Amino acid sequence: MPYKEGQPTFIGFLGIPIVTQAAKKRLFGGSYIRFYDLCGVLSYLYTAGAILGRARQNKLSVLAKLFSIPGTEKENVDGLQEEATKRLSNFRSEVGKEPDTFTEFILFRELESAIGLSMKDWLKANTKGKIIGNKKIMKVADEKVPLEEAVPSVSMFGLEGIGFGSSFPELTEEMYRNSFENIDMDVWSKHRAAGLAIPEKPDVLNLEEQEKAVLQMVAAYTSEYYPELLDPLDLRGYIDTKSNR
């Protein structure tokens, strides 16, 4: 089914609800999202994209039909995988190891890039009782990003996540389980004590359950706009019939 004017984009369909939830409205002017919240949205969508890319790594040419101009599917997927590989290579070079979690790989790295101070150095400074790092990171974290400026990066990160998950399926699984199942509570507590606005205890989200949730969202979009791809993507069993009653 060809793209229809006014139809939500694939990543827009997946990401708009969480962006809308995080967005705030100025008394005068348009909507905005705090930079820290934006980084959280980017991390969430990159993770969701990675889960999808891992789950449908053998159906990428079909999956790409959901977000590509007809005829550019392979080129699009190759580009996303190339960008994901480049991001991982930069992380390895700069940090000296594989990323342990998607929070470290996306959220913290985006904050570090904006602040010019590594999270490691920031935590170290605060452990010693110095608060300058904390003040600096909180100032950047609270910056208001106009919603119209945030949307393009949200789409880019979600799509690149597909490239990452399809290129590095084993690493994706390891990073996800470290992020949401095998959580280092000592590190979590240090981040919270240092000033990050995170819950006292993290939610534990099983990979298999999260993969099912992601595939259900993809199935909902596909059934609405590309029903002919439900079977090629093996998504028919993920349609939420309850919401259609």
C-alpha cells in the first residue's frame, strides 16, 4: 500500500506517544522537551529499534518497506547499519570497551557530548564532594528543546537502532539484559545520588516480553498502513485484537 499524505511515519507512530508524554507546553510559545527527557526518549527508541532489528534481522528488506521510499530499501538498511557500526566503533575507541547498557550507549553519551564532561569524571567529581560537575550537567539537562527541533533526532535514533540490532544481535541482547534485567544496583544508586532524575528502584523488563510489546506496536502500524506486509513480516500473531473490538 503506497504512503498516504498525513499518514504517520513508522518511527513517529512508535515514538510520538512517549514524546508527547515527556513534552511540556510553554505559557507563551510552542511545546518543548527537557534535554534530559529527550535523551531518555532517544535511548528508549534506539533500544526499541534494536530489539526490532534483532527480532527481524532476516526480514530487513521487507521491514524497510515501512520506512523507505520504494526502491531504496536496501540502501536505507545499509546506511542505518553503517551509522550504527560507526557509533559503536566511536564508543569503543573513546571509552575503551563495549557498551554495557543502552543507557550508557545513548543517554549518557548524548549528555556527555552536550556537556563536554564524561559521566565517569562527573561521578568521580561528585564522589569527592565537588558539585561543579553536578551543576553543569543539571543546567544542560534542564535546557528546553523546541519540540519541532527534537522530532528529527527522535526519528533518526529509532531507525538507527534497527541497524544496530540487526548488525549486533548478540550485543543487543546483552546490553538489553544489563539495562533492564541484570541491573547493577550499586551503579544505579550512585547515579541517583549524583543527581540523575531516575527512580529509586529500576523497572525490571524481560527481553522476551519487551520484544513482544515492540512487535505488537509494529503489527498495529503494519495492519493499518501496510496490511500486505503482515505475513511477510510474520506479524499477524502480534495484532492486539482486544484494541480492535
